[in-house]
Amino acid sequence: MHIFYYPWYGSPQVSGSWRHWPQGGHTPPDDVGADLYPALSAYDSGDFAGAVPQHMKWIKQAGVGVLVLSWWGRGSYEDNLARGVMDAAAKEGLKVAWHLEPYSGRTAASTVEDIRYINQTYGSHPAFRNAFYVFESLRITDWSALSQVNQSNVILAQTTDTTKIANFNGMYTYDAIAGATAPGWQQAADYARQRGLVWAPSVGPGYIDDRAVPGNTTPTLSRDNGATYDKEWSNALQTNPTWVSITSFNEWHEGSVIEPAVVRTGYQSFEGAYGRTGASAQTAYLDRTAYWVNRFANAG
């Protein structure tokens, strides 16, 4: 069980300025670039005394063993916070894998060096997991350079197009909307199984980014009080996956979070999810994740 985790938020109190919460022209802490509002308010991803340890406890509560850290290159804000996140993860018995994001200038060759850097820098950490999800891998057509590192690491392409995964060790989908219809999932799953590759379909509770991207035309996917999440989980488990990857713990801009959210004027909430209300509703998606993790664990 893997879950996508974003260490890109900042606040003046911890990091000296707001990061990410103002997206879409908003003014935190009360006004943030998200259609849901976090129970921890507009937190800082470097708050290793408060927010981050709480995140790890919630991830553990959800039954998830691996968080997949959004990583934007060597020396990036997220890279500089990685060790602190790993320390907090280790205290809860969690592992940390890597979501290699499409930073400016990323190439197949730079990705190879990134993987080597991450292994060298963090490989001895007790929370380290040598699994690498390559987001928007289809932006690059020739991944033959991965042959230098794909024997000692698990490197996944973001696609279900099996003609686009040469030199990768498997596939994932990420898209929190696609899981509701699972296009191409069975074919991708069968292909991976036959070749000993990892198939890690992604499931999400819903999608909405209207406040973060004003005027956008991206489709939204209603949570339907939890029915959407259940449908995506069911679709994923029908394909007999190697791993299941959850989109997401805390991508607040896209409204795909299972991190607890609160009722607040002007925002959506988890109220009514799985028939729960009040404080109980805040953790509804954590607890439902634990239910599905148990189903997955007992499926084989």
C-alpha cells in the first residue's frame, strides 16, 4: 500500500513565507487554494514537531505502509525536507518511496542521476524504499538510460500504454478521476503479470481543483459520500494489483485528499461520508482506507 504525499506547503512561522496555500490567488491561512480545508489549518511541511508527525500517525491509521514523496529535484524545497519526513515516517514504522516530478529540464539522463543521488543520500535511512514513480513519464520518449539503474530499483511509468514502458519495472496511473472507469486497466494488469512487472493502479476519493485553478475546464469527480472511493478500490482490486497507490494523502489543490478536513464556510467537507458526521467524518477516508487495505491483504 502506497500513498502519494506532498511536502511542498510552507508558512511564515516555519519556512518564512507561505508556499502552495496561496495558489489561485488566495490569502492564507483562512483563504487557501483548495476546495476542502485541512483539519490542521494551513500547515507547514517542515513542521516536524506538529503537522508532519501527525500525518505519519494518520497514514498509519489508514493501514498504509509506504508514502510516496513528491520530489522536485536535487536541492529543491521538497528534497531539503525529505530527511525530516523520513525521520517522522520511521518513528511510525513507515517507509518512504519517491515520486519523481517533471521539474524544468528533466531528462532520462537526469532521472538516472536523480535515482543515484536519492540512493546515495537517503539509501541508508531506515525508512528508505527504492521505489520510484516517474510522473508524466510520457513527456520523454526514450527512457533507455534507465537500463543503468533499473536492475537495483523499482521504477514505474505513469501510463497504462504498455508500448511506453520499455526500461521501466512497471506502471501506475496516478489520475484520481480515471480510477472511476479504469480505462485499460485489465490489459495493463495482465501485461504486467505475464512479464513479472509491477502493476500499481491508483485510487482516489474524488477530484476538484476549482479554487486552486480558477476558470479551469478540468472535469470534477464528486466523492458521492464515499461511493466514488469504494468504486475505485473495487476496480483496482479486480485487476489483482501488485501494489495499490492512493491519490492522495494531501494534494489539497486537486481535492483528492484523505487527510482529515473540517467543515468551514466556503469549502466542501467530508460531512456525510460513509454516513458519518461531525468529528467522526473528518477521519472517514482514513478509516475507509484501512477497510480496503484489509480487503486487499486478504484477497490473495
